[in-house]
Amino acid sequence: MANFSKSNVPQFSMDVYQNEYLPEGGREVNAIVTVTATGGGTIGSAVAAPHLYAPGQGPSAAVAIMVDCSGSMDYPPTKMRNARDATAAAIDTLRDGVHFAVVGGTHMAKEVYPGGGRLAVADATTRDQAKQALRKLSAGGGTAIGTWLRLTDRLLSSADVAIRHGILLTDGRNEHESPENLKAALDSCAGRFTCDARGVGTDWEVKEVTGIASVLLGSADIVADPAGLAVDFTQMMETAMGKEVADVALRVWTPVGTTIRFVKQVAPTVEELTDRRTEAGPRAGDYPTGSWGDESRDYHVCVEVPSADLGREMLAARVSLVVPQPDGTTQNLGAQGLVRAVWTDDMVASTSINPQVAHYTGQAELAQAIQQGLDLRKSGDVDGATAKLGRAVQLASASGNADTAKLLAKVVDVVDAAAGTVRLKAKVAEADEMTLETRSTKTVRVKK
Amino acid sequence: MPPAPALAPDGNDVPTGSPGSPATGVQFHRPPEPDEYPLQAPDPRVVTDRPPPAEGIKLCVACRAGRVDSDGYCETCGHAQPRERDHMEHDAGPVAAVSDRGLRHHRNEDAFSVGCTALPDGSPAVLAIVCDGVSSATRPDEASLAASRAAGESLLAALPRGTHPQQAMHEAIIAASHAVNALADEPATAREHAPHQNAPACTIVGSVVTAGLLVVGWVGDSRAYWIPVDRSSPPARLTEDDSWAAQMVAAGLMNEAEAYADERAHAITGWLGADAYELEPHTASFKPDRPGVVVVCTDGLWNYAEAAGEMAEAVPLDAAVRPLHSARVLVGHALDGGGHDNVTVAVLPFPAPPMGAGSA
């Protein structure tokens, strides 16, 4: 399955940022683990310039685009036209040799191209045929996203490729199947392909779209104006074409007596991974991270260790990266990070907080404050919402998260950002509120 | 990762009180009470009496159940294994030194060197250097090691050439200072994520003993004491700390008790390192009229025997002929007192015994 040629696998490196010093009796160890992948088979950055792969040299990949074709896509009619154009733009971004398909989604899933349960192989001819087929797309029917995902899984698994990726576009709520059906579909697809999810317009459910991207380890975003779809689809496909290795897992080993409090991705977005652990031998567990191109991500690992005497040192966690192989073994990607605990009576050492840990603790709280604030606002709790969104403004301002600060300023009137004093705006555009909610988990890195 | 075998080092039961899973032999939970961790490296003589557990496999000294990985941590309990510098002993015949991590610090930042040589006239000279790394600076352990080595080598080269021992001591401290300054130019190792970024620094104290002369030299607050063999004659401290407390007392602003009770007492006002204001090596020569020993030590010891009389009480009566034993006893005195700091002690007899007449 993972038959990627060696030259395409990027080099992974890992850096650990922590204050390893604990006071007497101290038990909680926090560390930020930065994972960076560089120098795959691409010339320069794959994400910025995927076409720089020499012909036929890119990693083998299969991509499916799921386009919402429910009745609401015709209101306004430009929505369907923009979706068609965006899909065409994404198809133009496909590298030659990549397997692909287009799925039309309503209350059921339909193969738009190439059909027959197969995938097409991208070249000039198939790209033209696919764009012809897009003209047949018409709006009509309901929305059952689980069926789209299951069809995509069947199509993608028909090819023996390294990278499997989906792009999903919806404009409405998942009304024609139960939430349980969607969840079951997501669970069966998790780990089999990655998927970016986009909501177009403002009639879709933020938690549905972010939930899909979260389980399938892709990105989620809002495209409030359908005219922006083509640019967004092109970017998404460029990123997908830059992926070089799939199914990478963060393996965390901890010694006897330790408890993992949490493991979460904290950059570029906050993604809780604690409950997604699969056991991997004695005291080790794997946390899924999906597929990687040339990119860098940060993880926050928090473990509780048994207290030891002053002067003692122990390894609190050993972090590495693995790729499961079809034969049940795993390939170790080489990079390793050690999270340590050292007990000291030097109060200056044990009470200082590592700047990276402090920063990402704040970014995680920022995401949570936005989500809680918006939920309270919807439920009519003005005081609660004001407090939470005020705290979010304060955190975004202090940490230099300018994008999130701007989005917050469209939902609240900021009186004093440093103090977190805000007033809820009387009137908020639905698109602004949904944008804030969808992008609440985006973080910025520490100012170095 | 393969499961760790539950090997007992000497064939006895694994001293955990919690049977491992029979399937893997791995201990899955900790006993309710914490394990008794040995506080320092086991005595090497005890270790050699035991059969090795298995070819090439090192067992963890903390849990005695896990194997030690290539990074020096236990594969079961995660504990770091004792490092070479956690406990060091050197018996150079008439002179010996012992250094220990102590009970509160996570690494030993002290270092020493001891040696014997001959003056041009063939008479013996015995020397000891003790250094204490400054914890608030980067890589204090490297600073103390570089300084003690450089000073020791300088003395071993200068004394046989006929350099006066006091001049040789002065030059040795200068050489040690250059060695520490040179560290500031090197990049810190990747592991060192210390919150401090000061240049590496350490104290130094040394002594040279010949047939008729006792020389000491120092910078910082490590000390040398004179303890006569005949305990009815008075012992003495031979060095004057470069410390806040000592300066307060010297300036007449406080009495000794007040000064040493202050939390600033141990702030040192002189050290070796690239950021030292100006280097002022102190040296002094003595001609004792009776036999005795010189105890050269870091504050890890003298915090528990500050006055010369207290030190004399801690030094064994046969110190002049059993220097290694005496150094061990003195380290033990500091550990019994709480071992709050690294402890390093060197013991030299006066007069320097003729060559080949060292202790057994």
C-alpha cells in the first residue's frame, strides 16, 4: 500500500521545548513538540509549488472531490455555477498521473466522473472529460454526507497509492440521515483517507463541517461568498498535491506509573488527540496526524509522573513518528524527542514556565473561549458570552493572533483589548459569526 | 519496543513487592509506596561481587527491573541512571579526593584533581585542586572540570621545574581561569535548555604540600582548613571567602553570625569565568611546626562544618595516613547533614611523605 519511492519521503525532525525542572513533589510535565518535515522529492516547497515535481516523480495519490448537488445549491443559481468552476479549477491543479474522481452529493452519492466504480488517471484528456462531465451537475435532492464519504472511500481504496485525499463541499445541514449515520460513516473512513471540508454560504452547520475535517485530519473553512470557491479549491488541491507521506502517527512512550493527561496538536490549529490513541506495545500509544508535505506542526504533550526525590531525573515521555505498514509492522521515521523531568529545589528553575508551553496553553484557551462564548451567545446568555468573548479578545491580543482578533472584532465591540473588556454587537452578520466559529482553532506560533 | 525482562541482578526476588504480569514479566503498576532509590552509585566493590545480569544488558538502579536504553534512561520506570560524575573517588597515594552529587541536586557540578610529583631536589610535593561550578551560569559542570584539570596540569608541570609553590599556585589559577573562559566561546550542547545564559563559571581552591611548606590558593568560596594531627593544638581556616558574608564581616558591618544568617551570605564576589570582573587569585604560604592534614573542600562540606573546630571534629584522627577513608567520612558528614549541595573533599597530609611512603 505504502509504496512511496524513497526520494519522496521527507526528512522529519523533532524539537522539544519544555521546562524540565519540577519542584519537590511536582508531578505535571508539559512539553511542546515541534515536528518539521522537509526535503521530500520536491524542488523547493511542495506546498508552494507542487508542479515542480519532475514528471511522474510525485508520490502516488488519489483524490476525490465531493460536490454538494442538493436543491439549495440553486439558491442563488451562482452557487452551483461557482461550485462547478471551483471543481474545474481543482481538476486543473491535479498533477499528471494522480488518480481522481468527482462525486455528486445529495441524499445519496452519485459518481459524476469517471463512473463505474473507478478512478481516472489525470492527464490532458481525462481533465477535459471531467470538466465536460461537470456540466451535467444539477441541483436537486437532499443532503446525506455519510453516503458521499462512503462512496469516496470505496473509490479511493480501489487504487494502490500512497496518499488518499478527499475534498468535500456542502452548503447545507446534513438533514437526510441521522447524526449517528454520519458518525458511523466518519468512523469507518477515519485513517483510510484524509479530507478537507468546506461550507459555502451560511446555511450549513459549523460543527458538522469542522467535525468531518477533524475526524479525517483535514482542514475546515467557510467560503461565505461562492465567488471565492475557485481560489480556495485550487489552494486545497495544491496542498493535497504537496503531501508526501500518509498515515503518520505520533508515538508516545511513557514509563511505568505515568499518566498521559493530554496530547493535542496546537499549531497550525488546535486538534484534541488524547482520545484517539491506539495502543502500540508496552506503555506506548499512537496518535494519528494524517498526511504530511513539507510543513511544520506543534504538539502539546502533558504527562503526570510519579513524584521522585530532589535531584532525580527521569524520562517522562519519548516521542517518535511512525507509519504503520500493511504487514502490521511500523516504519519509524527516525525523529525522536525526549520529554524529561528533573526535581530541583532551585525555585527559580522550577517555577519558570516555558514560553512555548505558556503560549500554546493560551492559544488552546482562546479556541475554547470563542466556542463557549458563541454557544452562550446563541443560547441568549449575554453576560456569559461577553465574559468568554472578552477573554478571547484579551488572549488573541496578548499572543499576537491578529487574524482571530480581527474576526472577534466583527462579533464584539472591543473596549479594551488588554483588559478583555468587550460589548456584544447588537447585530452580527451570520457569515462573520460562522467564520469566527470555524476558524476559532487556528493558532499562531510563538514570536521568536 | 521489546518488553523488559524482569531480571533480578543477583537472582533474588525483584524488590518491588508487586509481581509482574506472567505473560510479559513487566511490572504494570507501581507499589503503593515509592521504591527506595539508591541515592548514589553503588559502591563499585559491591557491584563487582555480583554476577552480571546478562551480556551487554544494564539493569536500572532505580526499579531493578527495566533495562537501560541508549539514552541512559530505564525502559520501565524512565529514571535516569547514575552518571560517572555523580560519585567520584581518586586515591593518589598520600592524597585522595571524593566528590558526590549530594541529595538535592540533579547533577554533580563539582570537580577535583589530585596528584603527586617531585621538586627538582627530589623531595615530594602533593597537590589537590577542588572546583565548584556556579549553578546560576550555563554548564557549571564543564567549568569546574576544565578548571580543575587545567590547574592540576599546570602545577604538575611547574613544580618539577622549580617554580616556587606559591608562584606555581598563582599560575595554576590563571591557567584554570583561561580554561573556563575558553568554554564561553563554545556553543552550548543541544541538551542544555537552561533558563540562564551566563558564561560558564566556577570557584577554585587548591593546596600544595611539600616537606616544609603548605601553600593554598583560591578564588570564590571553596575553602582549605588546617587540622593538626595532635588535636590539642588549634585547627585553622586557611582561606578567606570571596563572598558577600565574608566581605560584610571584613568591612566590620556585621558579625559572622549575622552575615552567614543572611540569605545573601553565599553570593560569591569572585569566580573564574569570562564574565568575572577582574581575576584576583589569592595565595598564601604556611610553614606549620607540626604534622597535620589540609582539608580542601567545596561549601557542600563546610556548610555542615563551618568553623575550624567543627571541621576538626569531623576529620578522622588517622586522616594523615588514610586520606581516602577520611575524604569519604567527610562526604558522609555532609550527606548526613542533608546533602543540600554537591560535596567535594580532598585530604592532603603535611608534611608531604617521602615518595613511595603513601598510605595503603
